[in-house]
Amino acid sequence: MKQVNLKTKQEIKIMREGGLILKEIKDKLVAKVAVGVNAMEIENLASGLIKKTPGGQASFKMVPGYKWVTCININEGLVHGIPKETTVFKKGDLVSIDVGLFYKGFHTDTSTTILVGSDKQKQKFLNIGKTALKVAINQAKVGNKIFDISKTIEEVLVRAGTSPIRALTGHGVGRNLHEEPYIPCFTSGSGTNSPKIEEGMALAIEIMYAKGNPEVIVADDGWTIATQDGKISALFEETVAIDSHGPFVLTELSSVDTALSAVTG
């Protein structure tokens, strides 16, 4: 395994600032999703919001060859989907939005999947991923291993009758968008050689799963990764910092932030 880039408390503080900005951006993108809206409208909104962020840049545009601010997928599309005007959201669609922000020298990364309209079975499918992310984050603490995060994700997904994606993983994040360690949604072996979770790590914990089998294919556009069998998939991700007290979600509002906001107005 390559050397993990541990962050100082000051660097985590910077990532927290960027993470909260990114959370607000993601919330606005999610609110825009509706029947008749197309993926390029979400992309344009994200681009405008990031341009208004002092010193902020689109993380994904820094990936060689990728020209867009967001990755947007629907239904069987899992990750890396290019936002297109021709991708028009319909009732019953699952829409995943992935977006990253480079702020003051550090990346944060977050994603979510939204149901357009209502469908009890599809909402239940999404709730499985949300639960897996929550319990996975709780495993991200000093003394555990990356294996413990992966094992928890796999257990939640498999118990619910869904398939963890094996071809892609979560990852460390910081000065680079993708860093060590890599965080699978499944386990292999005993975990003896799995990286230990250390104070100062910043992890993009990513839940990727499918209704059918876990095999994926790459579309003709060279980027979009979708399920091979055409069944629905979903994606949930937050950037998490590890300190001595446990995991701290950088891309999510906490009770501390709410209290500070109430005091400062």
C-alpha cells in the first residue's frame, strides 16, 4: 500500500469549510431535480454555484479528459455519467448526482441518489444505501481497519438483497481527489493486511450497489459506468475526517454548525 496522506487539524478545518460549501451546492442540485428537468440543467447550476465560491474550483474538471462539473446518472447508470441535455428526468427515475469541490488546496467529494416522484419499492432500495453509508461512517474510527468499513457496507447491502459493486471503490481524499486508502463496498480475505484507520485520515466513503448482479459496463461515451444487466443502481457518498473522537462528516451539517449558525445569525 502507498503512503496515506494524513491531514493536520488545520487542513481538516479547511476541508470542513469546503465540505459545508459543497453540501449547500449538493442540496441546491437535489432541489432542482424534477420531472422534465434535464441533466445539463443540473450541470449548469452546479457550474454557476462553484464559480460563485471564492477560490473554489470544480474537482471533476481537474480529472484528465473530463470536462464537466458533475457526474449524473439515471437508473442503471452508476457513476461517471456525463450530464447531457438528452437525459430528461421522468417520474420513477433514480437520479444520482456526484459533485466535488477543490477549495483552498483540498478536495471534498459527495454524492446522492434521488427518486423522481414516488415509488415505495424504489424508495426502499434507496434507503438501503443510506443506511449502509450511516453504519459505514460509524466504523471509520481509530483502532479499526478499512476492512471494518467494507465489511459493514457489504453486510447491510447483502442482507437487504442487493449487490455491492466490486469494480469500483471509495477512496481517500485531500490535496488529490483520489488518494490512498481505497475503500471497497465488499470484503476479500480476512482483512489482516487492511490499512489501519488513523487520526488525520480523510475518506470519501462511497456506497455503490445494484438491484441485480454487480457486474458493470462502460458506455460508448467512455465515461458512464452502468449495470451490465440493466437493473437499477444507486450511489451515496460523504467525505469523512478521522479524529481522536471518531468520524466527522465534513460534507454534512452537524448540530455544532446549527448552534453556531443560530448564534451568529
